[in-house]
Amino acid sequence: MNITNKTVLITGGGSGIGFQIAKLLSEKNNTIIITGRSEARLKDAIAKLNNVSYLVADITKEDDVNKLVGYINEHHPKLDVLINNAGQAFMYELADQPAFENAGAEMLTNYLSPIRLIDKLLPVLKKQAEAAIVNVTSVLAIAPSHDVPTYSASKAALHSYTQALRLSLADTGVTVFELYPPLVDTEFSAEIGGSNGIPPKQVADELLEGLESDTYDIRVGFTAQFWDMHLKSPDEAFAMLNARERN
Ligand SMILES: NC(=O)c1ccc[n+]([C@@H]2O[C@H](COP(=O)([O-])OP(=O)(O)OC[C@H]3O[C@@H](n4cnc5c(N)ncnc54)[C@H](OP(=O)(O)O)[C@@H]3O)[C@@H](O)[C@H]2O)c1
């Protein structure tokens, strides 16, 4: 797709991968709106960027989502691209503690909230000549890591939904992309050894290449190698992923 002169909404665009995407796409002459829960973080982000505005919204809260959708319909009715990037993860062992509460929070943030936002923004996206949805999953959508177990499951759920959505929207003007980062050096991943990960700018660069070349599954860096391993032997790929320290 052509990704200039578009209007793009990025959830969690105030830091990490979302911020780098906002930076890169704003430099390509797109109008960007970023959201997050912390106004201080969003203000700090937009001070470093051009052509970017923000709205404080927690994607897990229905009232905030309604406010966000109202804001888009009123101020950005030409919204072309929705990037579901905000995410949450808990690092723990299923052997050591109950999973239900962590799993519920992760499913709400990483799976149900992108679905609700897509439900509410599809009418506006369908009105555009060339629109897109990007769901940010993870290498862990392909196979789970035991130390972020229910996070991995939430990303696998988002991956599955994304495949079905792409097929269902195939005859509309809305193209569905999936961005699968490997370990990336952000605040989010600090606890799981994220300093060994790739810079978030690389994720933004590969997203841009994927959008421009209509590559619907954008497997960034190590994710592409892991995908090949998984195709050869899902069992061996799973074992290798979980043998690596703090994947
Ligand atoms: N870093 C990695 O190694 C890695 C690997 C694979 C996939 N990913 C995925 O990449 C995406 C971005 O992660 P990141 O590493 O860039 O993390 P990050 O730097 O922590 O950024 C996450 C952003 O999401 C926002 N956010 C979190 N919960 C939110 C909510 N309920 N409502 C609205 N905004 C919310 C945060 O802002 P506030 O706190 O202000 O709300 C923050 O700006 C996530 O979906 C993550 O699962 C990351």
C-alpha cells in the first residue's frame, strides 16, 4: 500500500515500538494520532515529533474507547490505518503461581481490546479507498515461551483472529497486516532481558517495508528464522525457543 498522506492511529504510540512507528510514519508525511494511559508520556513523545497529536485513552476501558472513537470520527474521519500496538505481559512460571488473573489482564489488553477497537473503527476504515489494520503480535504467537506463558497465549489468540479477519475483509478496501517482533529493547521487555533485543527502530523500518510491499505477515528479524524452524519442526522450534535463556 501507499503509506504517505495517510491518517494513522497507533495505540501505545508514546514509547518503544509504537513511538518509533509514529516517528517513521510522521517523517513519511502521514498524520499520526497516538494513544496511551499516561499523558506525560504522550506529551513527551509528541514534543519530539512533527504532525503527531495524542489522546489519553486506556484501550481496556470501554468509556475511553468510546471517547477515542468519537474523537476520530469528529477530528479524523479520514482515518486510513489502525495500528493495534499497546500490549501487556507478565513474566512468571505456571508451576509457581495461579495464572487466571494474569491471563485475564493479558487477554483483555492484548486480544479483546484490539478486537473492540477494530469493531468500532471498521465503519470509518471501510469508507477509505485504501485502508489497513496492523495487529502487533509477537514471535511468541508462533510458539509459547514458558516464562511469559499467558502472554504468549494472548498473542496466539490475536494471531488467529487476525488471520480470520484478513480473509473476511478480503473483498473490502481494508488490508490486514500482522507484525511479529522478536525480542526488542524497550521498557516492556526489560524484565525478560530486552537489552539483548533489537532496537525498536528496526521493527518500525520492517513494518514500513512490509506495508509498502503488501507483505501481510511481517516477521521481523529473528522471527523470520524462527518461522522457518517452526515450519520444519514445530516441536524442535518450541524446544529451541524455550532453551534460550529468557526468550
Ligand atoms: N519489546 C518486545 O520484546 C516485544 C516483542 C514482541 C512483541 N512486542 C509487542 O509490541 C507492542 C509494543 O511493545 P513495546 O515493547 O514497544 O512496549 P512499551 O515500550 O512498554 O510500549 C507499550 C505502550 O503501550 C501503552 N499501553 C499499555 N497498556 C495500555 C492500555 N491499556 N491502553 C493504552 N495504552 C497502553 C503504554 O503506554 P501507557 O503505559 O502510558 O499506557 C506504552 O506506550 C506490544 O504489543 C508488545 O506485546 C514487544
